[in-house]
Amino acid sequence: MYNKIKNILVIKLRYLGDVVVTTPVFKELRYHYPKAFVAALVNKGTEAMLTQNPDINKLLVLERYWY
């Protein structure tokens, strides 16, 4: 079952500290799903914490507009 998982998206739309805490999650995902495409979705301004993470294939940044 686990070897059938091809894509994983981790969504953390909170603050900088919350994004930092997710760092170990990516290492574990890569360990358990070495062939999966792992992406992360974070708020603009928090992406620097994950930019150089070798366990993430794609970093998606959401720019929110509060009116």
C-alpha cells in the first residue's frame, strides 16, 4: 500500500515557528516514501525555512491578501 503513494502535499499555512516545527516531517516522509514527490505549501514570508530542504521536491508559496 505505502509503495503506491506517489505524491504528498504538506500544507502549513501558519507562522514561521509553525513551519520550522514541520521540518522533521519531511525527513520522515522521505524515509518512508523515498520515491514520492513531496511538496510543501506555506505562507509567503515563511518559505525561507524550507527552501534548502533536500527532502522537498517543490515548495509552493501562498501570498494572501487581507482586506
